Amino acid sequence: MDVFEKRVTCPHCGHAIHMMFDTTCGDQNYFEDCPICCNTNHVVLHIDELHQTIQIFIDGDDEQIF
């Protein structure tokens, strides 16, 4: 599965939004605006080839990770 769509929850407004993910580019770390509230979401996509799973982490861009 190279490209897939997933329904996720916006951490800012709580609405369910549909996002497209392309796994052909490997692990990804990017920002994407919510189409409902226009706030920026931080998206991290990790491909675990050993366990053949895809992990998606989404948080608000105002959250700090230490």
C-alpha cells in the first residue's frame, strides 16, 4: 500500500479530517493545515519495516517535544 487515506482527529478543533499519506517517501516529518480550523498540525509518519506497520503521530504545532 503506497498511498492511503486515513481519518484523523485535529488536535486543535477536534473535528475528524481525512488525510492522504504516501509511504513511498519513507519516514516523514511535516506540517499540514486543518481544513476546518486552519491551524497547523505537526505530522510524523514512521514506517516500521521490521514489523510491517505504519505509525502516524499528529499533534498541534504549538506543542513542544523534549
